[in-house]
Amino acid sequence: MNGEYRVSAGETRIFRCLSVPAALAAILFCCCFVFAAAGETASAEMEGMHDHHMHTMKEPEVSVDIETTPSQLKAGSPAEILFIMRDAAGRPLQGLTAMHERLMHVVIASADFSVFAHIHPEDFGPITEEMRKKAEYPVQFTFPKAGEYIIAIDSAAAGRHFSEHFTVDVAGKPKMGTYKEDLSRERRFGDYQVTFSSIPGRIVAGKEAVLKYVIKRDGEPVKDLEPYLAAPMHVAIISSDLDDFIHAHGEIPGAAEGHHHMGHEEMHMSVPEKFGPGLDVPVVFPEKGLYQIFSQVRHKGKIILLSFMVEVE
């Protein structure tokens, strides 16, 4: 995929990339979570993109630009990220379809994986007719640390999914460090204890693996997890070099395979009201290397962020 960026007059920086065929999966996340770290700084840039999804569906020919205001992103300062969408003829993209209860899903993560956010244009106000007409959708975000970040977007037009991702550099202080390799399979997240595994145990690039989660609270299995944005679990998988981004969804073990349904205005999965403690996530990793896996589930109205790392052979 070819990409480019340019700097326009004033305080706006524009990044551009054209989407390529990938596959269907729907979507991520809705909160910002920050963990501790420290790192490097530079100016904004866009890199090549490789998007991977678990359910096949042809993607539309769509180009996505992002404009950042201010043009030089700075740690601790509020910024606007404007997503500009065009169709194959270069016209404003029409017919965006809600996926998992949102028109667009935006994922932001730092290169040291200490910062994770999942936000939507709807979080900052209603989607207006002017936004739809121009196919321009803003989000707000304050980058807490200086360094490199990935910004990924998932959406759908006329019922067809598309996804893009970019990298940007943020100046200022404090600076993020490098990520830490941690392949532990049992971790605590607040009151929750989570066991993580995979089938097969050795994950091989290009072959399907199933990521398995068992969630407990105070030592007891959590059997009353709740749907979050019309899915049992939302998953964002990012390679350690930020070159690969995957989004996927959890499934309930033993249940019929999750299906996506497209109504007149929304794409969603069929999910029972209560489930747990186990969840499965089928995924195909595109390349060997280290990947950070961010997962979100809902319990008693609270969104819980889980984080594990895997090595792919």
C-alpha cells in the first residue's frame, strides 16, 4: 500500500493512506487507559499499513486522511484528530454504517504499550449532517507522553468494513520508554484475575490460533460478563514495531460461532445477556514477532482492560 503525508499551511498536518483488501471484523473500544512508562520524541509521520481481520468480506475502495491540530502534537496538550474519507472517485465518502453501536472506532496506543485509548466521534457530540456531507469526523485526545503512537480507525460504508492505521510522533515531556517483553500468562487487573493461553501453545504466523481467557474475581469464576458494544470482548492486537494492527472479537466457548448481522443502519453480533468465565478469540497473526494484545470486557457496568503479550513464530 502506498502512503504519503504532507504539511499544509497553518496548524494542520495531513496524513494519507489508501485501504487495501482485508477482511471483516468489527470493532473496538471506548475508553482511555494509561499505564506508567517513559521514551523518545520526534515530529509526525505516517508509515505503511497492514490491516488484518478475522472474517472475510471485500472492502470498499476508500482513502482516509487524518489532520491533526496542532500540526506538531505535544504531550499534555489537547489535540484534534480529523478523519477525512474519500471514495474511489475522490468524493466525500457517503453511506457510513454503524458497527457495534458506533459509526467509527478509533484506537490509539503508545509504542511502549503503556497508553491505550478506544474512542469514537460520538463521544464528543452528535454526528451532524455537515460531518456526513463532508465525510469528516473529529475526535479529541490528549497524548500523555512524548514518543510514537499508532492511530487506527475501523468503519464501514454500505455495509462493507474498512480499516486503516497510521503512526504519529508526539513531542515534549515526559518521554515514554521502550516496551517491556512480558509473556506471563496469569495477571491481575484490579479485582480480576485472568488466565491467558492459546491453542496451539506455539503460535505460528499465517495459521489460525485461538486465544483463550478465563476471568475470575476474588478467586471466583465470573459468570455474568455483559456485552460490550455488541460483542462479548473487543480485542486490539498491535505488533511491537507498530506495523501490524488486528482487531477481533471474543466468542463464547461451546456456543455457535458469532455472526455479524447487517440491518439497515447497523452491523452487530448476537450476544447473550450474561456469559463467562471463559472467552475465545480466533486470530491469524500475519508475521512472526512480538504482539501486544489489548482486550476489553464489561462486568457490572464497568469496562475492564486486559493486556497480554505473545510471541509469534
